[in-house]
Amino acid sequence: MLTPDTWRKSSFSGGGQGDACVEVAHLDTHISIRDSKAPARATLTFPAEVFTPFVEGLKEAYSERS
């Protein structure tokens, strides 16, 4: 079960209240992510072993846009 203390903010959350970021919950078998500005909305959940390739793909796509 995901509780408020399960979620942690990205280290890249920026200044201010740090609410313009992604939050991550790492559980035994999966990783969930959500928008910190809308925590009650849907989350994305991945099996733990595919989360790193997902993030690497995002980094690659972002670097190609820059």
C-alpha cells in the first residue's frame, strides 16, 4: 500500500516548495511515479527491473531534443 511517507521527491525538484517535480515510490516489486502537483491523480507503475531502462530512454529522448 502506498502511504504519504512512501513517496519521495526527485532530487531535481527545483526551488520554492519543491512541488514542480516527480515523486517516486519504490516498493518490493515495482516502482511508481506521480506528478507532485496532482498526487491524487493517476500514477505510472513499472516492474522494478524495467524502471531504469525507462528512465534511460527518457534521458536519451530529452538529449535528442536539446
